[in-house]
Amino acid sequence: MRFISTDLTCRLDSLPWCKFHTLFVVALGITWVLDAFEIVIVSAVLKPMSSSLGFTQFQSSLMVSGFLFGAILGSFLFGYLADRYGRKKLFLLTLLLYSIGTFLTGFVNSFELAFLFRVLAGAGIGGEFAAIHSAIDEFIPSRHRGKVDGTVSALWNLGSILASLVASFVISSLHEALAWRFAFLLGGVLALLAIFVRIYVPESPRWLLSKGRTHEAERIVKDLEKKAGGKYSNNICQVPVFEGNILDASKLIFALYRWRFLFSTSMSVTILATYYGIITLIPTSFSTAFGLSSEDVPHLLFVGSLGGLIGGLLVALMSDTLGRKFTGSFISFSSFVLSLLFLIKQNFYTVYFFYSLFAFSFASIAYVSATEIYPSYLRAYAIGLLSIMGRLAGALSPIILVSLSSTSYIYGVLGISLFWLLGFISYFIWSLKGVEAKGKAIEDIT
């Protein structure tokens, strides 16, 4: 592997916050709003959709799992393509794929077609995950990276709030047979509109450097410096240029970065298994155990999303002040303890809000730590691989936990708690052995 000497990465890191960074975060943050909207809208309208189309309980659980199976395929394929062909092209392609899959779901009349379009939409979002986190890590100055990446992850909850409100409105205003269709059609249209914002996002200079395309990277950095008001650094660093194929990239990840990959995979598994597990348990076994109605489900999802948004924004700030290690260990342990409160049949709304305040904010620190620890020439592919493991856990979690809860909802709760215990142990080990990335440039971490 050869290296090139350049000042471009240091110049990117030295830039003050400007209008471009704000617009950049908004353009990419839309991804998590849409991702959450997609998943939560399914959970919120799952009962009327299942009733309208005659789904069995197993088929209902596959409406969530099918989306995640598609995301697994998209994470692998588009993660590699983002490292090979660039971040920007994938921004547009994956969002278009998601939009089409979601929109067409609103027209289905059978389980087979519904499952197919859920897989298609999931493939789009799976590709988004790798490209988006890579671009954030590579564009945002190191002193702001934790806050920004954490805030973008917290925007998931904003999408969840939007989905809960839409679901509450359509369920109360429309007949059940039409309400779920309208929700999917709206989600597809919103995604299509977001594509127009993405067009103005430039290619990642760090990715261009990793491909030896220094002149293109120089042009983009100069343009950003004009927007920020000048050049702020002349420091030089060595940047590796990767010229291998997918097999070479895989060997590097599983050899040179194997312990980092194990840690980041455990973060992805914890986040997705616990989230998709509990939002599937709410309209199924929890509804029976706690006497929840169809109208209660979107209300609960709104309460949980509000807690996750508040907690996520606070955790995003903590990652750049208290550091990644302390924040991640504290949030994962608190989530484990709070998950056990579901065993006590108190006010479900209250317990769920306090649980979500911590549990749904974990992504705002875990995804930061899981994605910033790889070099730019491998980042999107590595993120795609760890996303596959997390999405697989998220796809299987609803099936496993619903099956466990068929005997008693208590077993579903214990299953959620075990996933949180895995997350805490993994983060605690990382806090002892891993790198503290707070305030460090990507090149120094990787």
C-alpha cells in the first residue's frame, strides 16, 4: 500500500463550523428520520395492516424482519460500492430504492408482495447506513464529530415521533383498511423529496484521497474553505491509498482490525436487537399482558421516541465532553437495569419513557464509536459488514422474542435484558482496552 503526503485532511479538520456543515448534517440526517419513520410506521399500523390483509402473527413479525433482511443485503452490497465508487452516488441510489419500496407497499394486497417491497425498502436503507456514517466521519471536524454523529443518530427518534403522529392521525381519521396504505404512501413521497436535498452534497475528500484523486479532493476542500472564510491549517499527514479489491479489504478488516470489528459489531447487535425487539413486542405480547389497544400503540411509540430524542441529544454532547468510553458504558448499563423494570406491572407509559430515555439514546454514542475507528478506504465496507450482523440480530430478535413471549411476556423482557448485558460488557471491555477517540482526528484514531 502506498501513501501520499497531503495537508487536505488537516485543513478539513481545522475548519470552523459554517453553513455548509449545518446543511450537510440536515441532508444526511434525513436518512435516520426516514429509517425510523419506516420501521415505526410499520409497528404503529401493523395491527390494522395485518387485519386488512389477513396476516398470521408470524407473517406480521416478518413485516419488520423482512425490512431488516433487505437491509442486510443492502449493507453488504452498497457498503462495498460506497468504498469503490464514492459516497455521493450511493446517497442518491439508495434513497431512491427506499422510496420506491415504501411507496409500493401502500398498494399491496398480499403477504408476498408486502414482504418483497419491505425487503426492497430495507436494501435502500441498509446502503444508506454505510455511506452516511462514512461521510459524517470524513467531513466533520474532529472536535465536533461526536456531537454531530450522535445528533444524526438521535434524529432517528424524530422520525419515530413523526411516524407516531402520522399513525395516530390516520388510524383515528381513516378506516383501518385505508389508514396503513396512506401511511406507506406518505413515507415514500417524503423520501423522494429528500433526494433533491442530497444532490448538493459533495463527494468525500478523504475518500477521493484514498483513491489517489488528489486534484478533485483539493477542489472540494478549497470550495469549503471559501465558505468557511479561509484556510486554517498547513499541517501535513500521510494518507494511505488503497488499490485492492473486496477480498483484500476483507482480509484487512478481519486481520488488522479484527478486535475493533468485534467491538463495533457488538454495538450494532445491541442497538438493533433491543430496538426492533421491543417495538415488535409492544403491539404483540405486551399488548395482551398490559391491556394495550390499537390506539395505545402509536401513543406509546411517540412517548418512547420523545424520550429517545431528548436522551440522544444529551448523549451526543456527552461524547465530546465526558468522552466515548464513560458515556457508552454508563448508558448501556443503565439500559440493562431499566429493561428489568418491565417485569414490574406498573404504569407502562412511565416505565417505557424512562427506558427509552437511555436505551434509545445508546445509538448516539455506540454508532459514533463503532464507525470512527476505521480508515477511509475501508470505512463504508466495514460499516456495511457490522451493519449486516446488527440487522441480522434485529431481524431475528422480533421472531425470537415473540416466540419466547408466547408462553409469558416475562421471557421476552429477559431476552431484551440479555442483549443489553452483551452491550454493556462489550463497551466496558472497550473502555479498558480501546482507544478514546474524543477530539482526535480520524487519521490519528485509525
